Amino acid sequence: MWRKVFFIVLFILNFLIAQDFDLDYTTFRGESSSVVVEVSLLIPRSLLKFVTLEDGGYGSLMEIRVAIAQRDTVVVWDRWILRDRTSDTLLIKRTQKIPELAVFEVKPGDYEIVAVVVDLNAKKKYIKKEKVSFNSYSSRKLEISGIELCSQMSRTEKENKFSRYFGYDLVPNASAIFGFHAPQMYTFCEVYNLEYGPGKDREYSVEYEICDLDGDTVMEIGEMRKNKPGDSAVEINSIDVRKLESGIYKLVVTVRDPVSGQSATAEKKFYVVNEENRENVDKVLVDFMYANMSEEELDRIFGPLKYIATEEEKKRYKRATLEGKRKIVAHFWDNRDPDPSTEVNEARAEFMKRLEYANQHFGNIYLEGWATDMGRVLIQYGFPSEVERYNYTMGTKPYQIWHYYGIEGGVIFVFVDKTGYGVMELVHSTARKELHDEDWQRWIKQ
């Protein structure tokens, strides 16, 4: 059973990774009561289209835009071009991700972070939005900045966007997922307003602990005493999460200053998927895959599922609250496994195969592949038994006839490029409950 659950997690992880990128942010104290916001992205390489380069390799080309908006007005923004290359596209795995970082300084308040990744080769756009509130930092009270979770830490001699204090590169993990693929979690935060001066205690203490969502401590890193470098300090730590069971956790950092008698606490949620401890993976699957998804993201996932959903499921999803939609999407495949004894849900695997093919072959500048007529028919009925393709002539428009010999004794679907812009539309079918037009040939005439 655990093997099946584990493969389900990997399957959905791969699906989500292939569909979108990750977005996270961390705040720090800025100048004159402003807030420094670091927006981190994690972009799957498999999301991008690689084309052949002149030197024989393959390259992707994307434009990244990150903005912080307030009441539909962009306050600050950044834009840059990113190139990636590989010697062989077969080397690109869905778990390979490209980290990116944008840094802004804004006044405290309510905002919306908007990140856009444009695949310039595929002419596709991916968008992430998140509503946020930035609080001001006190000039007197002991405080901790936001906690940045990183998956890589290394010495650096050349400063870059990931460089931190003491000559280290810290690469943020915007997905906040750690475990067997990222066993070491590096943490970075800043401490403000330590009591510092001649004759005062030059030490402060910091304590790290990991709690579950109920607030119970599952791992204590212990309390450490450190020298005050001034009235502020930088906290960098490394935590091995391989002993944690798969689940959702909170990292809690507490700082105490014996001079002022003050203490400050900051926390950050993260996720663990461990290969050795799979008992809680099923709960993790439901919780962390969908817990932070917006309604827009859930609607996008449910979009192609509507083709195979029952009428009751579609009605329930339409009426559901945000939390209700999360549960419907998370449990959509629970009763759709034709052979529960196997490690893979064959129905879902076939659906994903059709969805991926539709998105790769039928998309256009107006619609994703699954939302086209051809994509809908492919997902709903499967791959056709035979396809007749007719190209443009002086007398006819391009059209295709799909034959399904195993459905209802044999049916056809006729698609025509009515406009001449490469958008194939369904004009006729002999299948029940489908568009039926005996005079469909009028559509192919020029």
C-alpha cells in the first residue's frame, strides 16, 4: 500500500511541477520604515520549450516579470530575460528547477505580488498572484525578519543575486518542499534591535524548533548563545529533515536578549516528503498539494477534469467554497482506480497521457490544448482509431476526420479550420450527445 501511495504522490508532484512554477516571498527591514521584499521563484525546466541552437545544443528562452501592485496599480516591478541550455533534452527532468529572485523596497501595507513567466519559444505565459500584507518593523522592540528557506548553500567568490553575508550563496526554495530530494533545509533571517553597547552583555540566545500544525514540538535544535555583532544580527542555520515523517511543519525561531529582557519569535511553514517515512503521505497529498492553491489555480486543474466528471460533481464544484473546491480536486480520483491492487491509478495515468498530448499538439494563441475542441474529444474519448487529414486546397479548408471504431459501433468527429488561423473546430459527429450536422461539408468549402 505504501508503494502505491508513494507513487501517487510522485505522480501528482510531477503533474503540478510540470504545470506551473512556485512563488514565495520574505520580508526584511528597510530604510526609513520601509520593507524589503525578496520574491523568490522556482521554475521547472520541463515547463519550457527547448529549441535547437546553432552549436547543436538546445536552449530555452524566457522573460520573467515580477511586480508588487496596490489597488490595481503597479508600485514596483522588475523584468529580465533568462536563458537555459542543455546538450540533450532527454537530460531534462521534471524535478529540475531554476531558482530566481527579485528584490524590492516598499512602504508597509496591503499589496498583491504578481509573477509572470513567458516562454518566448513556445509563446506561452504562466502567471502567479498572491495577496500579501507587509507590516512595518519597529525601531526599538526586538524583532525577527521573515524566514527564508533555502535548498542550497555554498561559498562564493563572485557576488550575485543569491549572495548573503560572509561570502555565501543561499538559494531560496520557493516550493518550501524538502525531504528525500532536498534533505538539508538552510534557513536565513535577520534579528533587529539587540541591546548593544559598552558594559552590556554581548551575547544573545537563539532557539530553533520544528512543530507540527497542532503546535507540538517534533524536533528541537536546541538553544545557542551567540555574540552580538551590533544592534542587529544575521541568523543562518542548517537542518537535516530526513528524520521527519512526511507532513506539514512549522519552523519556529525564538531570539532572547538578556539585556532588554525581550524575546521575539518568527515562524515559517514548510513541507516534507520523505522516502523512508511514508505513513502520512496520503494526508500530505491532500493537504500540501492543494492547501495554498488559489481558486484560479483550482479552476485550471478542474478545467480538463470536467470532461470526465459526472454532472453532480460539476454542480458540486460550481457551488463549492474555496476549501470545498480543494477537497473535490484532491479526492477526484479516489473512486476512479480500475485496479486498486496496482501501484498506479491506470485511469489517471491515461487521463494525464491524453491531457499532455492535447496541450502539446492542439494549443493555439487563444486556448490551451485541452480547452480546444480536439483536446476535449481526445480527453473524453481517447486517441482515435484512425485519422484522415486534408490540407488546404483551392477549393477546401483544412479539415480532419477522426474515426473511433470501438465506440457506439463506430463514430466519427469532423474538425474544420474555419478561419484559416489553425484553430480546428468541431462541426459534426455521429456520436450521441455530440454536435450533429448532416450538411457539415459546407464548412470545408472556400
